[in-house]
Amino acid sequence: MTKETTSLEREIEETRERLATTIDQLLYRASPKTIASREVSAFKAHFVDRTTGEPRTDNILKVAGGVAGVVALFLVIRKVAR
């Protein structure tokens, strides 16, 4: 084997290793458990400050107000429909 052939084989092996690592990372990122975990974390981050751990009352109140508004709308529609 020549020095050039050995160098090419080493490059090919390094490329295979990088590709294997990339494929493993893609499989991890595309895993349903990983996706669900990411979404849960994003949802929690909307209601809890990541740095302090304190609840974000402004976002909580917005959601509570929205839910109350939808319930009130349904009650009004129900009453009007009768």
C-alpha cells in the first residue's frame, strides 16, 4: 500500500464515522419521545421562567382569560339558541 492509499482509506473511515454520528443525531432528534419532550419543555417555558423558575403570571392570566371568554361565549350562544 502506498502512502496515498493509506491516506485515502483513513479519510474514508473518518467520513464514515462522521456520517454515522450525524445519522445517530438525526435519529435522536426525530424520535417521537424527543419531539414530545421538546414540545412539553416549550409549553412549560411559556408559563414558567426558565432562569428563575417563577410562574409567568401574565401568560397564565392571558390563557385563563381566554378560557373564561370562550366559556362565556358558549353560555351566551346556548342561552340565545333556546
